[in-house]
Amino acid sequence: MALSIEDIKKVAHLARIEVTDSDAAATLSKLTGILGLIEQMQAVDTSGIEPMSHSQDLNQRLREDVVTKINLRDEFQKNAPILGNGSTLPAVGDGLYLVPKVIE
């Protein structure tokens, strides 16, 4: 794929980047080199080569799946505001905080 200075300036304009002619020429040479490397890699015959997920065949060490913190939900819900309407109970129900209905 061949690029031109106009292509570089168009992309710079779309990205809202001000590019001088010398910057555009430098960017053109860098992008041409990158696209050349991509063309070389695409030319390599990879049929019969199994894809790999990582360059090194390593296994991830996993830690034990152990609960390290205790459930303190009941303690936290004791601090919930009072339900109101003459009740002295906290505004919780079925382990959830109760909030006033704000959308009809």
C-alpha cells in the first residue's frame, strides 16, 4: 500500500493535528517502513504452523481460591438509616438496603 504526503496530511487533519511539510515527510517515511515490514510478514508461508497464544510455553501459577475476608453484611446493615413511618427498624430487607421510590 503506497501512501502519499496528501494521505498523511488528510489523516492529520482528521485527527486535528497540525503537521508541517517536514513532519509529514518524516511520518511518511516511517509509515512506509512499517507497511513494508507488514508486507514482508504477510509474504511468509505460515501454512502448517499451529497458532500460539504466547511466545513462550508457560503455565500461569494460580493461588488457592480461598475466602480471606469474612461476611460483615449484617454488621454493616445495622448502621442503615431508620425505615421511618414510626418504625425503629433499619431500612434493610432480604439483605438489601431499602431506598425511597423516586421514579413512578
